[in-house]
Amino acid sequence: MRITAWLAALGLIASCMTASAAPGAAEARGIDNVGLRSVAGWLRTHGANGFLGADVADAIGIRRGAAEEPLPARQRGFRNDEVLRIAQIPADEGRDFVLFMVQQPDDQVFFYFSTVREGLKKAFVSIPSKNLVAPLERYEAERNFRSELLYWEDKAATR
């Protein structure tokens, strides 16, 4: 199944897990914010023009105008073995988000929605073959998000 179909599955989400504060979360968020700023700056400069579907934006909670069917975005994607990773930021600099998507070969797509100011906001997994979208547990979400952030920081530093 294509990633666009998986993104469309997000339209089914009424609410998603919100990353909540835990002991040490403020310190980790500060480190994440530096990395997110770095990745967002790199995507602004080196990202390709693309878009984030309106249904995905609505499901995640990204505000958009009535005329903004898809949201213009700057994006990059890389495939390692059978894993496809995509990072997106808004093309409109008045908005603040960084979205990481990770498509696994086992029919799972992970989404990590963050802002440069606040860090990880929501994380969930889509399993298209089961028409399922589920929030990730906080610990798993934070751990996987930091792993993705490190992946994209490395790309930003070497490309």
C-alpha cells in the first residue's frame, strides 16, 4: 500500500496521544528543540516542495484555512533497506511543526508530530491492512521520536 493511503487513514483519528510531561521532560525538550530547529532549517533550505494532505493536517490538529486543501510543505525522504523515512515542515514560516513519518516493511507507518517550540506533541502508528490507527505509549513515542530526530539531525549535518 502506498504511503498516501496510510496518510489518508489518519483522517479516521478523532484524537491522538499527546506527549505529556514527565520528570526530566523539560531538559529533554530543550535538547529536542535544538535538534528540531536544526532539522527544520535544513528542510527549509534543502527540502523539496510537497504537501501535507488536509485530512492528515486535520487529524493531527494543524490549523488550516478553508482554501488550503493540502498544506504546502518542504520535505525530504530517504529509504534505507525497506524503511522509508519522510520529514516535513510547513512551507509557510508562520506555522511551526515538524512531522516525521516512518514506513516499515511490516505494514506499519509511524507518525511523530512535533513543534520546534514544544517538541513531541503526538505519536501514533497506522496499520493500513487492518484499517487501524492507534496512539503510541508515551515512553515508546518519546524513545522512537528521539531516534528519528537523531536520524534527521545526521542527515542535516551530512548533506
